[in-house]
Amino acid sequence: MAKITYIQSEGQQHVLEVASGTTLMAAAVANGVPGIVAECGGSAMCATCHIYVDSEWESKLPPMNAVEDEMLDSVADERRTSSRLSCQVTVTPELDGLVVHLPGIQS
């Protein structure tokens, strides 16, 4: 299990214990974290699970694939260098302590 902190745009924090192999999106949805819409259910087709990865963690995530990169061009809020789709980030033990920020809008 890895501890993942989701921070809403207003500052409210949700700290979850997430099993390895679970995506950040699936963990957020299963635990009712507001701000992760996940309209497509995790198939990288809608960009409504957009997150901003905390700067100290950006280099620790696996690189994004071309599909994720393309979908990030259609996010509702600002795309940043730290932007990722939470459905494309799978939790591993190395991500224990990861902090992600949620944008103000998703769709």
C-alpha cells in the first residue's frame, strides 16, 4: 500500500492508502475524492481525470505515452508540465507519499 495525497483546488486534502497496481483514478473514484470525474472509466479517452503531480514527484513517475500526451491537450483546465491523466498512473511501492493536485474544473 502506498499513501497518496489528493489536494483539491480549494486546498482540501484526501489521503488514501492505495494498493499497488491500482491507478490513481480508480483509487480516487473508489474513495469518493471530489474532482476526479473519470467519464471514460480509465481508457484515456476523456481527460476528466486530469491531475497536477507535485513538483518533487514529477521525475519519479514513468513517462507518459503518446495517447496520454494527446489527451492532455484537451483538458478543461490549464495544461502544465506536471499534468497527467490519473487513469494512466499506476501505483507502485515507489510512489508511497505521492502528492497530486486536482484542477479547478474537469469538464
